[in-house]
Amino acid sequence: MRRRLTPRRLGVLLALVVAGAAALGAVQGTTAAWTDQARVTASAKAGMWRPFTGQLRLAGTSLCLDIPNRDYGSNLSLQLYACNSTPAQVWNLPTGNQRIQVYTVGRNAPGDVTALCLLRSGATVLTGTCTNGAAGSWQTLADAAGGYRLQSNAAGTCIDAASATQGAAVTLKTCSTADTTQLWVPELVTVSYA
């Protein structure tokens, strides 16, 4: 015997369909298509997270490593800025080398390409042309508190935010597990080109 689809049953069915679509949308919106969350999680347990593409948030804050004014020139110092998922805050750590690249899949729109990396220049961290030399070589050091320190292979110093405030400069300082302004949390993002 067939049951008639009453307005009440139709309402319940419609609510289930809407809830299911919303849940699917939420899941799809949290992980970018170009990164594998399971792989990042698994490699993080080993103390490294390469390959990785996403933002680097200063632990305990909502501030991210940022290229000021989304300027993609060379010799630019970095800063902390409110996390916003724009290409100026998205970094690529590829497999097979120790570079930290400026987002290489897109800058201002999908398809744009840049060959910029983070470089050490004395006590300063700058953007510049990617190199295989020591100035462009970094390692990620897992921290017991969670997150990572980004250490220059050339100097043994770590990327450090001068303070946990928006606009603070980013420099290199002696690595210290007591210094929370050196602790970065990798986060997957869906890049916003706004």
C-alpha cells in the first residue's frame, strides 16, 4: 500500500534534503581541492608537512604571515596581518626541496604564476627569486605545543614576529621553544581572490 505524500511528510523530506546539501557544502568549503588534508596530517606527525599549500597562522592568534599590500616584487619584508585566505598569505612548501614559495598556483586570479620564495638576508626575511642556495633553504621544526618553527638552514635562526599584533614586522631570531612568536600553524584554505 502506497503512502500519500502529505504536506507534513513533504516538509520533513524537504528539510532532510536541505540539511544534507548544507552539510555537503560545509565539508567541501573547508578543504581546498589542491591539498590532501590526510597527507598533511600524516606528515605533520613525522615533524614535516611537505608538500603543503596554505596559510601560516601565528599560534594563538588570528594573524597570518603576509606579503604587505599583496605586492609580488622582490626584496619585500613580511608582516603579520589578519588571516584572510588571499594569495598574499598562501605559501607552498613543495616536495623535494627546502623552499617556502609564494603561492605558485595563483596570485591575483587563478592561473597567474610567481617564482618568488622566502629568502634570508641577515636578520630579515624577504621575498625574492627562488634559489637553491642557503639563503632560500628552510626546515620545519615540529614543536611539542603544536605548530612549527621555520628555521633558516643558512643561519639556524627562526622566522619570528616582532609582536603578536597586526602589522608587526617578521624577522629572524635565535630559535627558542619559549618564544611563541616563532610558532606557526599550517592551515588549509580555499583561496580568495577578492
